[in-house]
Amino acid sequence: MFNLQKYCFFFAAPGAAILVSGCVLLDPELYSDSRRMAVGVGTPVPAAAETVAVGTTRADAADDPEIWVDPSDPSRVVILGTDKQAGLYSYALDGAVLGFIPDGQLNNVDLRGAFPTPQGERVLVAASDRGRMGAALYLMHPSTFEIAAWGLVPLDLPEPYGLCVGRRGEDFLVFINSTDGQVRQLRVAAGPDGSVQAVEERRFAVPSQPEGCVVDDLRGRLYLGEEAAGVWLFDTAARGTAQGRIVAAAPSEMLQPDVEGLTLLHEPGGPSWLIASSQGDSAFAVFRADGPELEYRGRFSVVAANGVDAVTGADGVAALGGAVGAFAQGLVVMQDDADTQGEAPDTRREQQNFKLVDWAEVRRALGL
């Protein structure tokens, strides 16, 4: 069940001396909870490009992106993005729509390549499904970019919300969290007949609503965003108690609630960076993440450039280091709450999409 809210209205009927009232139940996810701002407060970084807007209009729809690049050919790139009222998009690097799966209320999406199946290696794609109450799994063919529904893992969560995928050695992991703070850790594999095999390894929780999460495969770390409190760190062990701690608090100079998307960017042969959406002030916090502790290195906001409008009220964010098409050092993709040129705090949110940012511009702006 969704957490429906009651909205009531009162008005005087024309020509009548009576007061008419009524109440309707509306899903709060139809309405963006971001603070409306004309521009973010972080160090300005120019937008490089944008995707076509998602199909749902006049609602909070676009939510979370992810990026895949062919390890043997960095010119072959796919960007995935959820319309949480309708399904899953795939985009080319120029923002054009490659495909769309009308698969319901998919909130967060993540992926890992080189997933073994009886038919050969595929890209494992997973999304939190708020309609069917579970984790929706897909397989993408790395040669054709064709994405096919693979299965659904039902979950005993009040509302599957945030999701991320990771690896622990040869194991593929899916983490799903719920609006009440619960987290499920699953190990996913393809059976001999190609069917979904999912085993729950652990369950744990944070005190209030989480969403964004990301797995550092190299270091066995799970970063999880508790929207009103900050970024948690857990390990990705197969068993035992998940002992977590907050490693970047909110509200703070780094993050203003809601803490939304989280992503990791690994520079080939170089450092790793954690990027977190600071939705409350339309900025993105950047932390060096390859040491024993996070090292805060600054904040950036995406401003209008190259015919693309600014990013405000950002939700999900994804990043990939190294060559990604024409982005020689890496690419960052984030949701934009209002795909509107010249937007202002009172701009009506007609449509939403995803913006592309050159990682080299972020490095330059923050002196990384």
C-alpha cells in the first residue's frame, strides 16, 4: 500500500451561499518534495547535454539514472532512467530514446555487467518496483542493448523504494530499501534453466526513510542515504549483523535534506569519488572515497549551458569514470526536477528529464 495523503478543498459554489468541501486521496509521489530553487548553491558546473523528457507530465516522474559503457568500446553507451509512474527508459549518449519498457512504478535502477547466464554474459539491471512490491530484474544484451524482463523478486517491505546492485567476488548483490527504513540484501544468480535465483542474505534498517544507495565493489562497502539524516556506511558481508554508521551527516555544510541519489565514480588508476544529491539546495556533495574515511571535497551545482537548462531539486544521480563516449574522463548523469529553460521558484513542473555533466568540468570546478 502506498502512503496516500488526504488533500481537502473548500470553496463557495457560484450563486450559492453555501460552502462546498471535499477531500481526495493522492499518492504523494505524484508531487515533488524538492525545495523549489532557481539555481543551486554549489560551485557552478555547466550542463553538457540532456535526455528527452520522460513521458509522464505534471507529476514527479523521472527519478533515477544509471550508465553502462561497453568495456571494450567506450563509444557504446547506454543511459537508463526510470519514470516512476510508468516504466524504464534507455537513452543514447545524445539523449535520444533507445527504448522504453512500460513496466509500472519503477523507482530506482542500477546494474552490473558480466552477469553469467546459460545464454552468455548479460548486463543485470534491477529496479525497485513500488507497484508489484519487489525488485524487478531485467537482462540487457551487451551487443544489441535490448533489455528484456527477467523476473520479479517479491519482498515483504511496505514500499520498495531505493535500490542498488553490487558484486562481492563472483556474487551479484541487490540491496532494496523501504520507506520505513528497512533494508533487504539479496544474492541473485541465473539458474541452470535461466530462471531467477534470489536468496536473502541479511536484513537491517536505518531509523527513518532512506532511498539512494551505492555499492563499492572493490572495498566491500554499501553507502546508504537516510533522507533526513545523511549517508550511512555498511559492509556487504554475506552474513552477520550489519553494523552501520553515519559518515556524512545532514543537515550540514555538505548536505541539505533530502539526501537523495548516491553514486561512485572510480577513476581508472586513480581515486574513487562518492557523489550525493543534496536536494534541499540543489547541489551535489563530492567526497573522496578510496581511503579509510570519506574526505569531503566540495559541492557543485549544474547551471544552464549548451542550450540545456539548470538542474534543480535533483533526485537520483549516476556516474562513471574513464572514457564514456566523448567524455574522456567520465560522465555524471542526474535527474532534473524541472526540464524548463529559465525556470524560477514558482515554475510549474510540466516535465522532468536527466542531465549530463562532464566529470572533467566537476574536477576543474572543485580543484580535485
